Amino acid sequence: MTPTPPPPAASTPSCDVQHGCITCGDEGVVMTVLALEDDGLGACAAPGGAREAVDLSLVAPVEPGDEVLVHAGVALVHLAAGEGEWTAA
Amino acid sequence: MDGGMRFVEEFRDPALGRALAGEILGAVEPGRHYKLMEVCGGHTHSIYKYGVDDLLPQNVELVHGPGCPVCVIPMGRVDDGIAIAREPGVIFACFGDMMRVPGSEATLLEAKAEGADVRMVYSPLDALRIARENPDREVVFFAIGFETTAPSTALTLKRAKAEGVPNFTVMCNHVLIVPPLRALLESPDLRLDGFVGPGHVSTVVGARPFHFIPADYGKPVVIAGFEPLDILHAIRMLLAQLAEGRCEVENQYTRVVPWEGNVRALEVMAEVFALRPHFEWRGLGFISQSALRLSDAYAELDAEERFPVPGVRVADPKACQCGEVLKGVIKPFECKVFGTACTPERPIGTCMVSSEGACAAYYNYGRFAREREVV
């Protein structure tokens, strides 16, 4: 006996599968700090991406040109230069 | 530009991937079946996007964990959000995927179609901006996510309190990663050999919270990044621990995850949030001290204090087997409604809504009804 499914919600997908889900806690983006602003905020951009306001207060001090890992508008990690190199294999 | 790509391209190098796959093949014991859980939905998505599982020997099985906050939100909380969104004068702000999660009667997107002012935002700061721009309206942000989004909500609440934005509140659904892992490890129907630990959650909480897994349950954990080589490397590290009889927390994602996490983020969270005594997880039931509410100091910014919410517990649809999928007991294609009644366009269960849900990952990358092909 297969239970009858309830009527599904009629809705249109809005998320971009290729770029992942912005809701999930692990959708982080590496951004470059472009300029520092008042109140812990700063302007940052992902490679090829638009300029965005990011809260830098959790990783301060940072300087323009530094790279940070941003999630939901907040920088969580200050990435040091050279740490992206693959050395495991 | 180059700097950003440095973190991406070299972690997708096919030659290095093949070399790692060869090392993994050499590390497995013939006749032994390895069951490894990737905790985070971001890993699930990467594994199917890049076909990581096709590079693994047949006796290494990946089980998909509960690490997608959309997938674990129970129907009753969606209903509560819709009830607030339908209050007169309310602007209800939430992340995009959340709008499509079915409640017992409707989704937030359908509530919007019926006249509720529901708006998609990319960060809680956007919701605060909407509140500043609409002082005559009540703006409610539906906060969801693990420890990576919680700092963003916490900082926004601190700003709202400092600025005195009276028309901004938050409906808090933030959850914690450790309690469901403990619940899964206590589950009698799940046998696991090790965990691919969550990468970006660990940037906030650090590695220490995962020590109970080797200490209390004797399973290794490797915190991993999200590129295909990160995941293969983490699997190789887990297999090495198992082969050598070691059992510890290791960090594969050292280029991003500091061992101690982000102490400042944890301090802000401790100020703004308090533990809920219990919280319902879809498919996993009530788990004690597994979610956050606003602390007493921030009660005036708590949407659940300002607006009436039904707070009714709603049973999941009977046909939906998201619970078993979340626990890794069945594969998505083994669910009776997978790909037929339940699709990303018309989801029944939450695992089909978010692109990081296991069902959506299987559906979008063509894993409709088959086991993995043998390498």
C-alpha cells in the first residue's frame, strides 16, 4: 500500500543550483577587500563579482587587497597569502 | 582576480584527483565496507556536482548527513513564519530557498502570491536596511542556518539594538551542528566508520567541538573543504586513520579553518543568543539544546515575542522519507516519491528544496534510480 502523497506545493524554483544554496551555513565566498568603511563595514568583491558591503568586524584588522571568507554578508576568516596552495598530493 | 581563483582552480585539477583516487584505492582493505558521512550539505552538493563518488572504490560508501538547515526545518516552523508574514503591515524577509519550503498548507512564496509582503534577501543586513527604509512597517527576518550564518544574524541584531531600529525583529531558527551528530551517533540503525567534518561551520566553532566523536564514539573526523580535491583528500585521511588504528580530529581545510575557530564570532553569538531547551528537527525529532533563541537582553528584537505564532507541531507528509534520507538510512532514489511526486519544481520534502539537500543533489545530477557505477 503506497500512501497517497499530499498535493505538492505549486511553486517555482528560485535557487541557482550551479552556485549552491545561499541558505546553507557552508556557502562561503572568497572575497577581496577593496575599501574600509566606518562601523566595521567594508567594500569587498568576489572574483568577477560586484562590489558588496561586508561586515569585517570579526576579522579586523584587514587592509585593502586582503582576502576574506564571507558568509551571509559577514567575513569569518582572514585568509593569509599563500594558504591556498595545494600541497597535499 | 588571481587571488580568488587560487582557492579554486588548483583544487579541481583532474591529474591530482586521479592520483588521490589511486591512493584511496590502495588504502582500502578488500572485503571491508567503509561508510563515511559527509555532515555538510555543501559537501553533498560538491560530491554530485563533480562526480567525486564515481572516483571511489565500490566499498567506500558516502552517507549524506543533516547539514543543510533548510532540510531540517520542521513544517510547524514554516507555518509559524507564514503566520507572521500574514500579519498586517509586516515585511517578511528570508533567504531564497526558504520561500519554497512547504508548510502544512502553503509555502512562503504562495503566501506572497496571496498578498503577504515576503522578500528575498542575501543577508540579515539587507533586512535591517529594509527596516530603516520602511519605518512605518514591521520588518521580520527569518533567521536560519548553522554556526556560519548565526554570527551574521548576531551582528545584525547588535547593530539594530545599537541604532535603535524599533521596527526590526528576528524569528530565530538557528541550529547547532554538534547535537544532531550526537543524536545520529546514538541512533541504533546507523553504522558509520568516520565523518567528513563541516568546513565553514568549523571556521566559527573550530575543531574542538568535534573531539567527542573520537573520544566518546571511537570514530575519526576530518574537517574538509568543498572543492573535489578537498573531499578526496579528506576521504584519504579518514582511510589512513582507519588503516593505522588512529582515531582523532584532523583538519584537511587548514587554508581556511583555524583550529580554535573565530573566537570573536563565538563571543558575539554568546551575547545575542541563548540555547533553546529543545528544538524539533525534521526527520530526527526533538533534540535538546540543539538550537538558539534570542537572549533575554535581545528579547525586544524577538519576533516570537512581538507577534502571535501558532507553534503547532505538524507531522511530516507520510509519503516523504526525508527523515530516513537525513539519517543516511536510505538513498534518495529509494524514497517512494523521489523524482515522481517530489521534484525540485514541486517538492514534498525539504531535502528536495535546497540545492544542498541530498534529494535535490541526486535529482539535479542525474542519480535517479541507480547505485553508483563500479570504478
